[in-house]
Amino acid sequence: MESTLKRTWAEIDLDALENNYHKLREHVGADVKFLGVVKADAYGHGAVMVSRKLQEMGADYLAVSSIDEAMELRLNGITMPVLILGHTPKEQVPRLLKYNITQAVTCEAKALEYNEEAKKIGGILKVHIKVDTGMSRLGYLCEGKYLELGVEGICRACSLPGLDAEGIFTHFAVSDEEGEECKKYTEHQFDLFCKVIKEVEERLQDQCFHFKLKHCANTGAVARYPKTYLDMVRPGLLLYGYGEFAEELGLEPVMTLKSTISTIKIYPAGTKISYGGIFETDKTTRIGVIPYGYADGFFRCLSNKCRIMTKQGLAPQRGKICMDMCMIDITDKPEVDVGSEVEIFGKSNSLNELSEIAGTIPYELTCAVSKRVPRSYYSKGKLIEKELMLRM
């Protein structure tokens, strides 16, 4: 549905997405496949529209976190391969098969469950084996004394008749972090991953088995560790043009979050602004009210610390951020009036800087943009579609 209210909205630049895709393709090389990570509604950018664009451009795979996210893509015309990175209950195997969805297998118990469910209906489920090389989250544990057990378990999974183990993958924990220790840890994870692959394929050589897709390069690894590219890369943050590596790779931010000045008030010196009175005017102050608050995704921890871009430059945010609105100081910006557009983050107001102030990563801020904020999609400079996820 379309919003009837020009309140706060996100502009999604599909041309920037296209630029980023092609720049990353060029960076990793023509022989490396490309998996676009579109989980969490493409980090707030809109999974369906982003996936359509990636499919149109020739990406090889998509990744989501759940079967619900995968089904959203399938029911909206996305036909390219989709990998579910998270858990799927065994009862959903028929749907995985029906809609040709690839499932991550993270342990032997799940491999056995998926195999039995696939066999019941005479199908073969395409899977990617997840190896835990040091993220300590999901995957076959293969570190140290667990190597033999992990390799044996993966071999058994790859030999099950109801599973087609197309791929194997792992996830780096600190590939985007600075320092020698992080570099050593990432290289250790990669070496262990390669060792596991070698062991499994050697043990299954009598079955002529080999993994068609080996992948481990997330955003940090795509930027810093070319030897980790293997068969396919999985850039997340980079695809959307954020993070410390984006600028050096010539990438552009895909989302610009905008709002308007809804009210302007003039306050005398000594006036406390918003809850708790953490900001007090020291002179006659012109305050603009913006209909953007923490219910829209504006973290309250940013209160009195960040700036909003106006047509006359950056304006400091004042007082505590409220649920539905916040205030900015436009005393020295006489041309900014009621109805004037402002940019919360985007091409003119860095999301990277905003995330640093919040003590988090850009992902968290784009994911936090709530469902009541409509998304407007632009291609070739023209508005091509709008989305509002509220039900009415």
C-alpha cells in the first residue's frame, strides 16, 4: 500500500545497488560466483525489490535467515537459488522441496531429520553444510580435538540419499576487524575450513564426491582476504554501500532516510528541551520538530549527540529522542522552514558516522528502520515503486 502521509521515508537507490554489484563483481573476478545476502528484509532495504534487481543483474545466489523470508521471495517471482542460513523445522522439508529452496545443515541431527523427511516424499533436498571454524555459533564443530568427529559427521551427511550436499560454508568472526590478532584468527578459520573440505572430499573420493560451491568470504573477507573467495562470495554490508571499506571500493549507499520539518518553535534562553531536560537553550533558539523517533528506528542513545542534514547544512539534534519525533536546532538556518526536507542518513549524511556515535554497526541502523517508514524505490532517477508494510 502507499502512504498517505509525507512523514519519514526511505529512498532506495537501485542504481547505487547496481553500481555496487558490478564494482564487487569486478573486484572478486569473473570466475567467482556472487551470493547476495537479503536476510532481514535486505537489511531494511526491501528483500523483494533488492532480490529482483540482483536476479535481473545475474547474481548467482541469495541468502535469507528463515523459510518465511525464502517464501516471500518465491511468492513474489524470485526464481534464482535461495539459501536459508538459519534453522528450518523438519516439518517444512516438503515446502523446501516444492519451492526449490536450499537449506543449511549445521549438525548431524538436522542432517538425519532432513534426510528422513525428504525420503518420505521421494525427494532430494539441496543443502549447504555449515562448518563452525571459530564463530562459535552454528555449524559442525571441527576445531582441535573435534576435527575427526566433525569431518566424519560431514561425510555421513554428504552420503545421505535424501540430501544433495551442493555446498559447504563457514563464517568469519573478525575479518572486518583491524589488528594482527584478527588477521591471524581469520587466516586460522580459513585454513581450518580448507582442511575440512580436503579431508571430506578425500574420504568420499570413491563416491566421486566434491562440493560444487565452497564459500566463506563475508564483507570483511571480500575487502581484505582475496584468497578466501573460493567458488562464491557473500558480501552483506558492502553490497549496500556501507562500512569502512565501501568508499575505497567505489561503493555508494543504497538507502537515504529522509523526513521533514513538521513544526518550528522559538524558545528563550533557559528552556529545557524534551524528556529529562538534558538539553537547555543558552540563547533564543529556533527548534525544528521532525516526525522521526525511536519507533521509526532512531536509537534513543543518539539523543543530543548526532546531526541531521538540512538544505543549509548539518543541524544538531537536541534533547532526548522521543517515540515519534525528535528536535533539531535550526537557529542559524533561516531558510529551513516547515515542510523542508531533511536527511537523517544517506549520501549527504554518513550512516557510518551515525553508527559510530551509536556504538554499533551500520547494519543495525538500517535494520531498525521500522515497518511504518515507507520505502520508495528509484531507478534511473525515477520513482518506480513504493512499499508500506503496515496493514490497513
